[in-house]
Amino acid sequence: QVQLVESGGGLVQPGGSLRLSCAASGIIFNIYTMGWYRQAPGKQRELVAGITSGGTTNYADSVKGRFTISRDNAKNTVYLQMNSLKPEDTAVYYCNTQVILNVYWGQGTQVTVSS
């Protein structure tokens, strides 16, 4: 079955950096679009960044210029490099993919930006 396992979250001060990783299994990783979403307390889950099989990326306006999504198809892993973090980036971050009609999510990793 499809599994997505995130790692790399934690507590960081404003202005700091974190790199999230999402390891995928059970899919032919290199043919699917991968995405990172986040959900803050009391808010809806929102798309942060996506990357297609060909490497085309898209970002939420709120993270453009600060976050970078990338993928390593040899490792079946997608990354989210987060720089210049702000308190409003605090959320649970989820990895996502869709295989035909099925949408898959990881368990999430907490990112807290606070001094």
C-alpha cells in the first residue's frame, strides 16, 4: 500500500530554517506529482508547494521566495526547504500525493516557529 512518512519538523526561532522530508513507498514515485500542505490550529489545510514528475514547481504566495520544494526520485523522497521562517508558518505539515482517484497523506510533522 501507499505510505508517506514525513520527518524533519521541530521548534525553530523566527528567521531560522528547517528541511522537511517525505519518504514514499508503494508507488512508482517518479511519475506522480507530490505536494506539501499545512494546517494551523483552527484553520483549513492549505497547499504550500507542489512538484510534478517533470520537476515543475508551484508555491503558495505566502511562502514564495522562502520555501523550496524538490524531489529525489532515486530515494523516493520529496523535500521542503524552509528558510526565513515566521511565526505564521507554525502548523502541522503534511506530504500528499494522488494515485488515480485515491489521495494519500502522511501522518504530518509539527513545525513551530517561536522565540
